[in-house]
Amino acid sequence: METHSSTEATLVGQTDLAGFRSEARQLLAHQVPPEDVQWQLQPGADYTDPQSPLASRPRNVARAATAIVPASFTRLCEFVVLHRDPARFSLLYRLLWRLVHEPGLRNEPLDADMQQAQHMAHAVRRDIHKMKANLHMRLLQDRAGNEVQLGCYQPAHHVVEAVAPWFAKRIPQARWAIFTPERSVRFDGHSLRYGPGVPQALLPGLHADEEAWLECYERVFAPHA
């Protein structure tokens, strides 16, 4: 019986789109079929950390392998990678492989893989919209007497990094922070900074007092909060 060796493709975060593209191009260039690829996350790594050994890897390799992929698929990837389904990278690489080897796939909207990816992208877009519409910020004063707006939210998918720039443009002059169970983000009026998530049980509730909010803020972003 013929056996297939497994190829590991390592990403440095839950939403490492650049890493997925880089790995996928190399896999295609070496003609590695989807069933032989195991997608995994680098343990303890955060791809926003410039010190990560994978964060600075080259991204523009083997572009010829994906040159025929339609732009619509590239846009689809941008949303699907934010979905919580752990099999999303396998699905996207399988679709990419098929688009390269089955060009007619782009004209088959009822294909099961394509439909699954579209449904995942729709769920992510809906989650982004809900976070923009439903997140409420609370205006407080930090220990130094400076105003800061704080809010918490529990998104269904990995959308914090997709939504944060929108809030930075919406309230550009303010200092604010948003806490979620998976990831937190802070804006100092100039740039965004990401931090660890806050466990659901420790997220400040709707009626939490100011001290609970400030303790959460300092715990996540100390010593620069």
C-alpha cells in the first residue's frame, strides 16, 4: 500500500493570512496535495510580534503558482481566515489547489467546498458588523486623571484585528481599549497595540464599577496603560 508523507505548514497566529499565502505558494510550487498537508499554529507565538521567528519570513515566493487564482478568492480568504473553524486553512488550501488544477471551479457556485467557504465568510462579515453596532464604550478616568474609553465584547470569530482600525478611525482623538476573551486592543490616539484576551469570567459586566474596569485595563496593558 502506498503511503503519503505529511507536510506541516506552520502559522504564527489564528489570523495569519500572510503566512497562509506564503505557505500555500510554496506547497503549490512543490505540488503538495491538500490531503498531505497538516496546518498548525506555532505554539505560544503571536504573529504581531516582530520577534517571532516566522514573522519576518519572505512572503513573495512562488507567486507563479497562484497567478491564475481569481481576485474574488483572494478576498474570500481575507474573511475565511477570521472564522473560528479550525479546519478553515485546510479548506482554503484545498480550494486553492482545485482552482489551480480545475480552472472551471470559479464558475461553479454550488460546489460544496466553495459554498462552505462562502458561508464562513458571511458569518465573519456578520460578526464584524455586530461588533461595530453593539459594542458600547464606557468613559472613565485612569489613575493619572486622563480620559479613556473602555469596552468589552465577545465576538463569535477572530475579528478583533479586523474591527480595531475601524474604531481607531471612528474615534481618532480618544484613548480607548476593547477587551475580548481571545484578544484585547488599545488605542493611544496614534497607534493600535494588541494584548492578551480576558477570560469570559473576568470581563467587566454591564454594571461593573469603575474600579473593575480600570483593574482590567491595567492588568492587560500594564505597565504602559
